[in-house]
Amino acid sequence: MHFELVPPIGVGPLQIGMSRHAANSVLDSLREPTAISPSDQAGQHIFRPSGLMISIECARDQLESVELGRPTEPSDVVLFRGIDLFGLPAREVVTRISEATAIAADDEEPASFVAPELLLSFWRPFDGDEQPDDEQGYYFNSVLLARPGYYDGPSHG
């Protein structure tokens, strides 16, 4: 399945600003009925058979952010404007996004990046740009799409 990030609107059927109840229902609908993960937490996150994690965060009864974690199998693809966010090396993702908008290293985690105008953040535990065999640092591990103002609050920096 392809998951297209469309900031600030959402990811596929998960629309920023939708009610918590609707977001929970949509999240549940993204599960694979024949391969339910025992790690799933209703209203929080699911794991698809590919290993793709889909996590939601709600506040004030509205969906505030959607985080996607890198799948281990290629059956699920996460895209932004045609860029395969988990299939391409992190350095290439940053280069391609920088052609469309500003993207910069995170102040607190320099291996991670934020595209503030898109409300997207990309995380990996360390910079492994020179080690293609070390997937943890060579690729992004997660991407977060947030509502406008998400990063302005006291709890988000």
C-alpha cells in the first residue's frame, strides 16, 4: 500500500484535525485483518505486516500528528511528492526535499531533519550516510506530519 504525505492535510485517510473517534476508526481500518500485530495499541499505533508503524497523536479531541515508522518489507511505501521517504538514503531524501522547501538539521538531534513549512520531521538515531549497510543511520526511521502550530507549543520545542 502507498501512503502519501500531504502536509498539512494528512496521510491518506488520516486527516489532521479529524476527531479522535474518527482517527481511531481510520487507524483501525489500516490494520491487515489477516495479520494483526500483537503490538497494536488501539487509538495509538498499529503495525502493518510490512513492519510499517502508523502512530497517531490526538489532543483536544483532534488528530494533531501522524508518525510513520520505516517498514522492513517493501509492500508498504511512504511517499512525499513522489519521494520514497524510507526507500531512499536519508541524505538523498533531504536533498530532494530541499529542492522544494527549506529543510534543516534538528537542533537537538543533528542526524534528524525538520521541514518547518511542511510540518514534517524526519528522524534517525545517528548519521550513517557513509555506511549503507547500517540501515539505522543510512535511512530515516520515522517521519512525522503535524498540524500547523504543532512545534510552537511548550511541549514541542
